[in-house]
Amino acid sequence: MIFGYYESCSSHSFAKKLLKEFIAYARRIEQMPEIGPKEPLLEQYDKNYRYVLVQHRYKLIYLYENETCSILMVWDCRQNPNTLKDSDRFKS
């Protein structure tokens, strides 16, 4: 979705570069799951939600529990923070 957006409004090469960054960060998370700080907007939940910042604009939000990492979403930091905080995705 992000790739398609930037490919259409920017360029294929920029979209490809951004995609490569997301993949690189995902690999870092896989190797060092505690690299990202806890996500402050999700601290009200009893889970270990963490994030890494990609290009100062996107948070790659992931869950680290039982020695397993799951990337949950890419969140655009330009959005209203309450959108993330109140998301039903994290209520379980």
C-alpha cells in the first residue's frame, strides 16, 4: 500500500528505496527484538509493543513476546496519535 502510494505520487525508485528500508528494519528486529523502545501510546496494554522509526515518518510497530516478534503495522506518525492509541487492533 505504501509502496503503491509513493510509486504513483513520487517515483518507483523512491518507493523501492522505502520498501528496502522497511525490510532492513524488519531484519534488525528479528535479530535484536529489544532494539526498539516500548510504544508509549500503547503502554496501557499488558503486552510488549515496541517500534522502530523508519525515515522519521513511519513507525514499524511490533509485538515481542515469548521470544517471538510479530510486526503488526506501519503507522504514519503524521496522523493523530489518538488514532493509534484507540485502535481496536491492540485490544485483546
